Amino acid sequence: MDGIVLLKNDHKTVEKLFKQFEKAGENAFAEKRKLADQVIEELTTHTWIEEKIFYPAAREAAPDTKDHVLESVEEHHVVLWMLSELKGMDPSDERFDAKMSVLMENVRHHVEEEEKEWFPEVRKAMGRNRLTQLGEEMEAAKATAPTDPLAVPSAEQ
């Protein structure tokens, strides 16, 4: 699978979870906990494969995108810390929904920038064969990605 397609599919999966969270009732604490846990897992894996595989390859193929990569890593940093806070937070906590809402805003902004501004440049610079190779690498790396958001490299910075 093409690496950019794989990342976009991850984006769609997370957006679907966000929409389910937004539709959950105010007191649907068990459902919100389950959805938040799925979001944490999806985004932790996604940021891991982006940072370990995709971003370095993108910077190499399209050096002009360096600033975008650096900004993305900083956006990951914020998201990963929010994920780590959500992981240990009780869904009945009055700040839980607010934290999820801010997380969703951050992720949606990040996804929009990647898909509209950055991915087209990277696709042009890499070509189909390299993107397919990257997609296979990223898919395989998902199996060994950490489950703790703070284990992703950008969380440390």
C-alpha cells in the first residue's frame, strides 16, 4: 500500500472515532472511555510510524518540506501529551470532554495541513515505487509501535 494512502486511512479512522465521541451522550462515560482508548491507540501508532519512517523519508526526498516536518513534530508533541493525560483520566472528570475537544481540534488542523499542503509535495518528490515501499514498512512497523504516547520520540522534546 502507498504510504500516503496508509496515513490518510489512519486519518479517516481517527476522524470516525472523533465523530462517534461527539455523538456520545453527555453521561455516556463507558462509551467515551472506550472511544478515547481507541483514539489513544490509533494516534500513538500513527505518530510513531510517521516519525520513525515517513518523516525522515519525506525530508530526504523533499528537503523543502523540512519546516513542515519540524512543525508536525511539534504538533505531535502537544497531541501525545494530551493523549497521555487522557489515558489516565476518568471520563466523568469535568475536564475530560474539554480535553478531547482540544485534542480533536489539534489533530484536525494537523491532518488538514498534511493532506492539503504537504502530502502532494511529498507524493511528487517520492513517486509510486518509493511510496509503496514506505507503506509496507509503515504497515509492518505498526505491529511493534509503542502503546504509551510518551514513548513516541517527539513526546520527549
